[in-house]
Amino acid sequence: MPDESPRVEYLVTYTFHLDISRSRMVGLPDTIEDTAHIATDGSPSALKQAIFVESKKYFGGQGVNLRLDGRQLEDENKMATDRIYLLWHMVSHLTQKTQRLTAVTPGLQDNGTYNPEGVVTQ
């Protein structure tokens, strides 16, 4: 049976605020952003869980591998040369912002199929 939950998409932006006494010395910007696209069922608990899972990739090592311009779209056909391995002692703090990209689409199933039950035409 297909999943009846709606598919709601979010753009999550993580901002790494750098220690300016260290970053400016080596020519880095004051902040570096990294974005992630996540999809949930639309509930607040599912969004919290998705953000938690997405955030795990940043922790567990001595630093984090980031692109200098995290807002720029990646082209899979080209090698990304604007990456930097940022050691954690260079980061003063990390903030996160979530932006909802889609509304709940009536009748659209999570697997992409369409079920017209409950859809009211206008």
C-alpha cells in the first residue's frame, strides 16, 4: 500500500560562523554556508528528525568539508574545486535556517503517484 502522507520539501541552510581572528588571517570569509534539500511528511516531528539526520554529516571528525559558496548549485559533470576542509577550531558557532519550499499537494503520494480521492476541484 502506498504511503498516504504528503511530501513537503524544505531547504535547510547551515551557516558556519568562523572565528574572525583566525579566518581573516588566512583570507577566509566570516561565514560559510552549506545547504541541504530534505523531504518530509509535513509534520514538525518529521522535520526535526530530518534536520537531525542531515546535521550528523558535520560532526564526528576533526573538521568539516565545505564548499566556499554553499548556495551555488553543484554541477555533477564538473569537478568542484572550491572546497575547503575547515577544522573545528576555526568555527565559533553554527546556525541553521529552514525554508519550506512546497505546500502539501493534495492527491500526490510520496512515491510520486497520484490518487484523486479527497481532491476537491475548484
